[in-house]
Amino acid sequence: MEPVLEAKKIRKVYGTRSNLYPAINDISFEVAHGEFISVMGPSGAGKSTLLNVLSSIDKPTSGEVKISGVDLFEMKARDLAVFRRDRLGFIFQDYNLLDTMSLKDNITMPLSLSRTPVAEIEERFEKNFAGVWNL
Ligand SMILES: Nc1ncnc2c1ncn2[C@@H]1O[C@H](COP(=O)(O)OP(=O)(O)O)[C@@H](O)[C@H]1O
Ligand SMILES: [Mg+2]
């Protein structure tokens, strides 16, 4: 079966010409459907940089990231935004919740952005979250 994620020769260099810092140097790996992986390393090893590149939040200096065979960095910005909204889950170290919105609105925002009918949003929220967290 085709891997769900393919990372090929990823490099990420921060800084400018006189002060270059390679945070990731030539990483390649594949993740199969249903596989569960963790990335470990000391602070500064490049874990966040790698996750940002794999999730299309940041661009690598060179290399390729494919999800289900599609090269993320060949996609148009609009298609990439739809991909992030509909297919990607990402939990940030510092949450990145919008603090002017309720927790429920933060959770359901991707559905609102994709113009899901309000009744369906309510139903899905009730089914998946309300009972669990007593919101
Ligand atoms: N935006 C940036 N500009 C310059 N250097 C950065 C930037 N982000 C991270 N770095 C550097 O890249 C290296 C890897 O950082 P990071 O990916 O945050 O590591 P980790 O998440 O494993 O702690 C560190 O040396 C860090 O200082
Ligand atoms: Mg980090």
C-alpha cells in the first residue's frame, strides 16, 4: 500500500547568507497508513521544524513532502489551505486557540469555514465532545 506520508531528503536551513543554521539535514522516511510514530530528541534538535515542514506550515529549504502521493509544495495555496482544513490535525505545543472565541467555537471552526450546516455542526459536536467534556 502507498505510504500516507513520504518525506524525501528534507533540509531546513534558517538564517541569512552570512549566518546559516541547518536545523534539519537530509531526513527521509515513510509512514504507513495506521502507523503511529513519535519523534524524539533534545531541545533544539529540530522536532518542531520537522513537524512544521511535514504539516505545510513551513517550507523546507529543499526536499519533498508527499501526503497520499500528493506533493504538498507543488499545491496551490488555496488547495493547501483546504488540505489543512479538511485533512490535517495538528496540536500545537502552546495550543494556539483563539481566545476571543469559546472552546466549542474553536473546535467547530473548521466546519463553519467549510460551510457545514449549523444543525450538522451541532449534531457532530454533541456526539463527539459535549458528553465527554460536559461543555
Ligand atoms: N525561526 C527560526 N529562525 C532561526 N533558527 C531557528 C528558528 N526556529 C528554530 N530555529 C533553530 O533551529 C533549531 C531547531 O529548533 P526546533 O525545531 O524548534 O527544535 P526542537 O523543537 O527539537 O526543540 C534550534 O537550534 C533553533 O534555535
Ligand atoms: Mg519544539
